[in-house]
Amino acid sequence: MAEKPKLTKSDKLKVMHKEFKTGISALAKAKLITKEEKAAKIAEYDQAFKDLIKEEKAKEKAKAKAKKKKK
């Protein structure tokens, strides 16, 4: 059986972002928070996650480039 490729940090952040949205949606569905609170929370953290992912991808790209140069 083939091994799964290791997830990069940016891939893990993408998964966390998706799980965060799912969790917030579940809270709204259970009526623990209002739809407005759900939208506010998602809006508040959505851009932060996107920025983190972008930053991490840039780090990974720079690391790969440096590794390539070394060879």
C-alpha cells in the first residue's frame, strides 16, 4: 500500500481553516450562536487563516529553493 505524502504546514493550516469553519457552523446549527455571530467569527478569522497560509507557502517555497541551490 502506498504511503500518504506528508502534509506541509500550509496544508495543515488549510485543514485547520476548514475545520474551524465547520465548527463555527455546527455551533450556529445547534443555536449556541446566532447566524450573525457565525458570520462575524468566520469573517474575523478567515483573512487571518488566508494570510497565515500564504506566509507559510512562501516560507516553504524559499526553503525548497534554498535546498535546490545547495545541491
